[in-house]
Amino acid sequence: KPYIQLALTTFNGDITFSVGFKGNDEDEIRVKEMMKSVENYLKKYIEEDSDWSE
């Protein structure tokens, strides 16, 4: 069975996002796609948030 663990921590205004994964090559592709989606979402969120502060 594939396994993935995601953790997000914050400290002094910094965010650390950690991922642990165990699975086959096909699972790895899916996890990478998911992580790219998360990255894109966070970038969009940051851009939208910065629009509010201007």
C-alpha cells in the first residue's frame, strides 16, 4: 500500500511543508502531481493576499 504523510509547521512567519512518501513509481507520479497542485494553490493564495495589502 502507498503511504504519504504531510506536515505543515510555522515559526516566525516562515512555513515549512514536509512530505514523507512510500510507494511505487506510479504512486510517486501521483504524489508529485498533487504536490504541484498544492504549490500552485499556495502561490495563487499568496498573490491574492498580497493584492489586499496594497
